[in-house]
Amino acid sequence: MTSKIESLLTQSLHKLAPDGSPIPHNRVQRILSKVVRKVVPAPHRSPYMEWEYGTWTGSFAGFDEVGRQLGEANVLPEWLASPLDDKWTPFRGPGSRKGHPYNIDAFKEMGHCWNDLLLDAATIRHWYSQRYLGMKKTLNARDLFIISSICVSIPSFLLRRKDDPTADGNLPRQSAAGFKVIGGMYAATSRMVSQAHPLLEDAELDVEAFLVFLEDERLLLSPESRACAAPANMIRQILNALINPASDIPVDQGFAYLNDDIERAFDYGVMCARLDLSVLLHWQGLRYYLQMLVAMPEVPLDVIDYLQADPELSLEGSAALHEYVSMTQSILEVVEKEGAEQALIAVLPTEENNASVMSLKEIGVHCFELETVMRKLVCTQQVKLDQILQKSPSALSIKRWSPAPGSLFLKQLFKIAPQLTGSIRE
């Protein structure tokens, strides 16, 4: 789909009130939305959704059993949103959310499932501790990143498992509510990971510092300034259930809707966290080499515009590459210290690889070397992902561009900047 068509669909199907709340579709919009959904598959139906979108935003367009979308008003792409006739009102609490609209009906749905969500949070903490922590009693932000990834991955696991897929529109409301509530923890820890934030280095998670981070990063507001409905005491409550649950909680009763698939769902969520880290490292390796192109006078302006237009490349990123590597290693050592990601880490540039003295062709060669290793990593991890989901083997190959966003970016860059390719044979 072209960007022009996407823009037209967004203008037609994503109408907002002056306060930023979504306007429910009229009859014509509902018909158009249904047609679009039949013609254009939602992201969670892509065979490589975990790489292309991630399990979080990739699931936003899915529906639960009571007709609510997982992404609520924040569905991506925006033209796949189906806003309900919900009641919105200004948030009265303190902080960045004060005065911004929040969805009362979505908040009530969260409240309907609240006790079950607290039980599920304690259950996933129990499973995580049993598998990875041993006698360790405390959790840190790195642990919370993995745990929250597991929780937000459950709906996509249900939708994408081949042996017993849950139909879109039949997702258990409890799984959808958990996706939204613990999704805030995932969004926050993912932001930390994207910044290689110092909070990830702490031996124990400081809940108050975590809440300050949420405020400072404005993570309790959507890009269109809609407020997260949960008051601070509820955020603390779910955090405590994840970090330090009471000892008498019946954790054998959590996630009842998963039946015997809780271990597979757990494995899927851990794998999704690892894919997130691999995609991030790939981007950071590309950034190290490509940021030097902006200062080269021989680089055409259209190439520079392309480099600066993609926020994922983050040419103005503040953390150094070695900080991302160190952070990733500290997270991976919990789940699999000598995993497949080590091959990618091994070819990432170091301070000795001074991109500022390289020619265009040399930069292109190094970027393609990263791509080659990324292809192997994607193929390896996709096999494991297919096994968890009990899907037929994918058609990925080390001779083809990987579905990772950085690969797709580099493929297009080579098209518009052939001077980078030199003697490369794709």
C-alpha cells in the first residue's frame, strides 16, 4: 500500500474530537472499515509480525470477546481503528495527564478484570522466578522488561498458534485487559531499552524512580495527548504484584484461559523479548556506520533526507553502541547467555571501526555484513518461533533480505544510494 493511500484512509477513518478522543464511525465509515479489513490484513496476520512490528504494536488491531480492540484508541495503523461510542472525561489526577481525556469505559473494563490481572501478574512472576532467578528474591528493570514482554505477547500467541488459534474477536477479555495494563510496563521498559537507560543497571527496581520515568517520558499520554486511565495507586499495585507478590497467592490458578499452553505462551514471550533486542542491536550497528554519511559532501541530499526521516535509525541517539551491547548482554544472560544473538554482537563495530575515515563503499560493505549476519539470526530464531507456534517452516533464507525493519531500511537505502553497494553481490 502506498503512503498516499494510507494517508487517505487515515483521513477517512481516523477522526478526532478537539480534545483528541476518537470519534465513532458513522455508517459509511463502518462499511469502509469492514471492506478495508477484508482487503488489507491486520499486522498480527503477517507471517513475520514479531520481526516487522513487534508483538506489542503488532497486536493493537486485534479484538477481544467483548468487541474492544487491544490498542483501544491507539491502534496502528490508525486507519485500522474501530472506535467505540465510549465516554471520555478529563483526568483529574496530578502530573502530565491532568486535564487530558481518558476513556471511562476502557477503565471500567480494566476494573472488571482487576483481581484476575493481579493473580496473573503474580503467576508470571512465579514462573519467571522458577525458571531464571533461583534463590534471587528481587527484580530489576531488566527482569521487568522480559516479564512484561511475556504478558503483552499472550494475545498474539493465542491469535498466531497454528494448532489452536483463537479467532480475532474471541480473545479472552482477561488477556486483552492484561495486554493493556501490563502494556504500560512494557512500553516503559522498552523505552528504557531503546535508550540504554541507567535504570536498567540497578540491581533492584525502584518503583518510585520507575513512576518518575513514566512521567518524565510522558508515557502516560498517547501521542495525541489521551491519558492513561489508571491512577498511580493502581500502577503501584500491579507493579507490586509483578515484583513482590504476597506469598499466599494461588499462582497455580493464574492464566486459567491458557489451560495447558501457559509454558508455550511463556516461551513465546521470552522469544519476542529477544527479537526486540536483536532488532535494536541491528539498528544501532547500522546507525554507527550510517550516521557518518550525513557529513559527507558527496552524499546526495535525497539520501540524507532518507537517513534523517526514519526515527528508528535515530541518528541523534545519545547512548554509545557499547552501552547497548552491554545492556543487551546483561538481559540475555538471564535467559540464554550463549544464544544466537552472540553472532550479531560479534560483528557489531567497536571504537576501532572508525566510520569517519571510511569510504562510501566501505561503509556499504560493513552494513551488508551486518545484514548477512542478521539474516542468519532471523532464520535461526524464526525456526524456534515456528516450533513454539507449531507452524510450518517459514520461507526465510540467508540469500534473501530479512523481514527485520533495519534490513528493509538498508535494502531501500541501497536502491537510492547505489554508490554504497560497490562490489556487493546481494
